[in-house]
Amino acid sequence: MNTAVVTTRFAPSPTGYTHLGNLRTALFNALLARAANGEFLLRSEDTDRERSAEKYLAALCDDLRWLGLDWDLGPGMEEAGGRGPFRQSERQAVYQAWFDKLSERRLAYPCFCSGEDLEKSRRAQRRANQAPRYAGTCRELAEKDIAERLLAGQRPTLRYRVADEGVVEFTDLAKGPQKFELADIGDFIIRRADGTPAFFFSNALDDSLMGVTHVLRGEDHLANTPRQIALLRSLGLAVPEYGHLSLIVGDDGKPLSKRKGAASLKKLREQGYLPAALNNHLFRLGHASDSGELMSLAEMSAHFDCARLGRAPARHDPVQLDHWQKLAVMKLSDAEVRTWLGAGASGDYLDGAVPADKEEDFIALVRANLQRPAEGAGWAKILFLDEPVTGATMVDGLSGIEAGFFETAIALWAKGHDSFRDFCGRLGEKTGARGKQLFQPLRLALTGELRGPELEKIAALMGKDRVARRLREAGKRC
């Protein structure tokens, strides 16, 4: 028995790894439930037998836990309040009972139309400037005709009989009032020829039977909603409130696809993105927020409001994701940074390059310059390995520097100094270089980069001998 005032769900098909669109749907449903102290359900819509795989469901569950989006009920919790199973592949008996009820009430009928028949009908409708919909070919088949076709071995689908007139009206949580004419919908398939339930049916039925009160999903499902509302109402079942989220698009304004930046969470995790970064980025994709601060999930749930859901497409900007990533890295403790740097897909990114007694200072120095664990490996190599720094940035940056600058720097460094600041001051006096003309050549010589941590601390971690070698190597390139 569901006693929660608000119950939401995330109901993916386990046919691949989760991507940004899936994740945002899960996040918004979880936040809506938490904001109301309600329930968040996880349901596996795995009726596509050929494409669904247990490995994808396992990966999805791991992804949700990693993001902090734990569910109250889901696969493996089958005895919870009598609302399971939470895998649709295990609910065939439930669906069959409702198929029988619909058939007995003549709200559903067998359809023997082939795919070729349906395509011919759709082409004819398009030529007549009509919206494609089922023509009702099998709607009034006599019982005798049905029996003969079944005896001949034909395997029909089962279609829901939509009323010939009337409207379906509802207020969308994101898009406001909606109205659909039933006459425009046409009878739709609720059971495939192989006996498995179609999405229209199982998705709506399970939401009602599992006590789901609010459904947030992509706007590509908006046209499905009047069909599902009509179906549930005809069965006397509770209808959830629906909200359809705007699409996530790329810089070109087109919906994200794998070829257009919709990386799977698996890939993003391998690159080192943090849960807080992804949650904060997704929270602002199609949901207005007046806070520019990095927020916890608890803070997000307190701020989440369906009235803030946008109607225009939400633009995924990788630069914004990196912005939240940088803030998330800065929130980590030193111990958490070390764990993060050692969490690469191929093992420890630092790979022993940082001396144990230098690790704390190294993390304190470079954390503000890190967005990915792999960048930590780059800085470790620069600071602690004796390999010469190279690259186009260094070559181009040193091309206009006179060799005399580094000859003076090498001589001054060899004489010793009270501090790196003192060394730079004396070098400026000897060469006449100031500001960028003084510090940019030194930064390029030591790191090969134009930006990075404070030079004085870089030099301290490198040690006197390595700094001297880098200055000599840079001098040879001028």
C-alpha cells in the first residue's frame, strides 16, 4: 500500500549505458520526491527481450548510487508493499490479467494487420494530407473471422479501442494546460504479436499499480500521454500527474546524440567527472536556479520546483560542466583528491610519480588547476620527472625570447637566492624584464605551460637541480 503523498519513478529500458538525458530525468524525479518527503521508485522496463541486458541494469544501478540518487523501491525489493516485481519482464501475469479485462469489455481487440499493411495505409493517408493513424481495419472483425485467422496460425497484436469522440485534458507540470482530441489518436497497440506488452500499456499500468503520483519524463513522450490517460481512466485506475521535460540540445540546437556529445555516464566517470559536478550541471538543464553555488542534493531538493521547469530546449554546454567540475574538485578534501587522482580507468593516474613526502604539498598546489585526474598526472610529470618539457605552447612562447635572458637566469640561479621572489626580482633588474615579459618565459621554461600554479611553489617542489636543468633546456630553445 502506497501512503506517500508524492511518489515518483525512473523507468529506463536497460538497453545501453546511461547518458545525460536519462540522468537528468532520474535526478528531477528523485528531487521532486525528496522535496515532498515522498518515494522514489526504480523500474526496469525490460520487455525488449533482444536488446535488454542485465549488465546495463547493473551499470545503471551503480551509476545512480554513485550520483547519490538512491531509490526507495526497485529491482530486488519484490515484496515491498505488494507493488513489485520492479522488472517488467517479471510482470507478464499482471499484464495478461488486464489484457483479459480490456478484451472482455470490448475495449481491446485482436489486430492481424501486417507491418506492410500498416505502411501502405500510412502512405495513403499522407498522400491525402491526413495525419497517419490506424484505419480501424480489424476493429469490427466478426468472432468467426478472428477464430479462423487464429486457427490458421496468425499471431495478432492487441489494440486498445479509443473512443470515437471526446477529449483528454490535463495540466502538464512543465508545459501547462494540454488538450487532445480522441478522434485524432486512433486505436493503438497494447500487446505485441509475441505476447509482450507495448510501452503505452505497461508503462501506464505499472505507474498506476505501483502508486506513482507524479511522472517527469522527456517531452518526446507528450504525444503518448493522452493515450495512457484514456487507457487508465477506462480501467478505473488512478492517473498520475505528468510533466514533460524540455529536450537537451547541443550547441547546434539539435537534440544530443552519441555523435553530438551525449557521452554515457560510464565514459564521463572514466574521465574523472565528479558526482557533484554532474548533478549541479544537470540540475540547471531545463530548471531555473537563482544560485550559482555548488549545491548538495539536499539543497537541490529544497530548491526544486516544477514551476521552474523550462519549456524551451535546454542547452548542454561542456564548458559549464567543466565549471561545476572545477568547483567540485575545490570542495574535496586532500584525501578525497588523492583518491580521485587514483581513480583512472587504467589505474592510478599519478603512477608513483609524486614522492610520498611531497604528496600533500603537490595536491595543495595543483588542485585549483585540475578538472580531470589525467591532468594531475601531467603536473606530476612536470614537477617531479626529469624529462624535458616540450610542446607547441613552449616552442611558440619561447620563439621571441633572447638567449641572454636565460643565460642571466641560469647564472643567477646558480649563485643562490633567499627566495624565488628574490631570484625573480634580481633577474628583472639584470634583464629589464617586467611583468609578463619576466614571468611568462620562466613559467614556460619550468612547466611548458602559460598558466598554472604559483611559480614560487612550483620551484620549491621541483628542487634546485631540476629548476636549473629546465632553465638550461629553455635557453637552448631560444
